[in-house]
Amino acid sequence: MGTRRRSAYRKPLLEQRGPQLRWAMGSEAVGLEVLSFEETLGKEVVEPGLCAGCGACVLNCPFWVLGLREGKPELLEECPACGVCAYVCPRYKLDLPSIEGFAFGRARKPDEEFGVVRKMVLARSRDPDVLAVCQDGGLVSSLLIAAIENGLVDGAVLSGIKESLPHYPDVRLARTRKEILACAGSRYSFAEKLVIGLGVAGGFWLARGDKYAFVGLPCQIQALRRMQMLPNPPVDWSEAIRYAIGLFCTETFTYDGLRAYLAEHGLGLANVDKMNIKAGKLVLRLRSGEERELPLEPLLEHRRDGCRTCSDFSAELADISVGSLGLRGWNIALIRSGRGEELFSAAEEAGLIDTRPVEEEPRVLRVLRRLTRSKRRRAEAVARARSGN
């Protein structure tokens, strides 16, 4: 893989954009290999259709030469080849043992099929406000409320619904119980700018030391961890983002594809109050109060391309990973780190959640194992097909 000298670009860019580029004075200064976007992400991630669409490369480009177009990064100006975009990408040379060592103090053991896990437990919210709006057990909302009300964080970066488009995921920075509740529920289209939204949190950390929680899908958690491992960045992402809560994910769908699929069944997104996926069905609760079930299989043709190569079902790099796995009114939580234990304990001690042993629902572990293996097999099959083997 070739490299490119940046001296031809560095001086005029610095003169034009001033001290905000002090971190990008040279890849030597931050300890990164000098690589261009074209040589790395352009050729090895975007062109083959592997891009997760997380936006970490755009957020962290110190020269501001990247933008997002249709959920994928593109060059707006000539790339100065600093290597930062490749370093933060969750689809480019992801070194799991190294990231696990950073996040958890050790890599997973051979028998840890779900990644590093300190504790596995079933949990649900006890908060009536949360239970009135939550998707399943309301655990994520209760964790965030506990973090804010106990002063552990100043807010949370998560997805909400765009006001002008029904069920279109948008970025939210929530600082209050009311704002957390407004973001409750699952979205099955991808929040393309969620990681870019971390930039707002990073700005508040720089300005006044604010700390935040982040709720994201596995690929977005991977991007966050790589950002936290950046050497000497302007924003210390490990301090700015105190807790990473990951959501179980098989895949997400394009917004247009989801809308078209519902239209085939005479439904519009504006008519849908809540969506869920259970036992191979897309379960819809309409605003009229009616409940509809549609087969999930035909919707899979609208799966986002980047999801086909993802092997992480249970957000294996999060501090706490949360899913439902068919449970009614409960969540399963995989607590992976010391920070995760701290956050979970805060919610317990505040009386915001109930818990019970995961052993009470042995079926849940079977489902977790099946979905974990299935997603890995799918990613391996796609990789083999792309390589021609």
C-alpha cells in the first residue's frame, strides 16, 4: 500500500484554516501512518460496498475534505493523506484484540462466544414513564436517566425521529428525562449521522468538560472505540463519551426500502406508531390501535449493503450491550466493562430497574448463540464470495 507526502498540502491548508488544524500538522505528530483516503477507505471499503455509513471518517478528518453522500464518504477536496480516516473506520483492518484490550483490559477468551462479558442479566425498567413509551423492557432509557440524574453524565447522544419524516432516525443530544423519553423505541433504518453527532458532544467537552453517554449499533460502537484510541486527538473521546451502550443488531434497512415494502401492503410510515421484529415477523402497531404482522423475509432485499459484511450481533465492544431476543417486557444486558458495571449499578441503586438471572430464561441464551453465529456465518460467506474463494 502506497503512502503520500503531505508537505505540498499542509502549509496552504494551515494558512487558510488556522489553528484548528494544529492536530493535523503531521501524521508523525500523532503517530499515524501516512495514508490517503483513496488508498484506504476509497479502494478497500467504499468501492467494494463494505462501508458501514457511520461517518466517523467525516467527523475526524482534520482537514475537512470528506463529506457524506447517500450514506457514504466522498472527497470534497484533494486528500492530504493524514491517515486519520483509516484509523477510525470500523471496516478497515479492525483489530478486535487490541480494541478489547483498550476497552476491557483484556481480549476475549476462546470460550467467550459473545465477546468479553463480566455479567449477563435480565432487566426491565420500573419507571412508569419509560414503560409507557419503551420498545421492550425500557432498560436503555432507564440507564440513561440514571446516568443523567445521578450526575454521571451531562447528556446522551442517541437517535430520535426526524420531525419531518416519520420513523426516519435522526441525531439527538438529550440532557433531560423528557428528552430521553422522546427518543425511546427502536428504529430499523440506519441513523447515518449518529457518530457525526458525537462532534457536538466533543465540542461541549472542549468548552466546559461535559461528559456523555452514547447509544449505538455495533458498527457505531466500533467506530467510537477507534476514535477513543486515536493518539493525542483534540477531543479526548474516552473522557467526552463516558459510557457506550450497544444495541443488538442483525441488520438495518434503507429508509426508502422500508417505506416501499410497507406501501406494498397498503401502509404508510405515517400510519405506524411502533415497529418491532419478533420471530421472523415485522410487527406493526398502527396509530389506529390495530396490530399487523408482515413477513420479514421480503424486507431483507432492502438490507443496507454495509450490513452484509458485519459479524457483530451483540455490540461486542460496548460497555453494556442490550437486546430483547423475543422477551416480552424484558431486556437482556451483557455488562462488559467496569464503566458498564458502574452505570448498571447506578440504575439499580436508584430503583429504576428490576433484574433477574438470565438462567431463568434458558431459551434466551440459545437465541443469542444462534443469532451470533448466524451473523458471523453470513459475514464470512460474503467475504468468501468477494474474494472468489
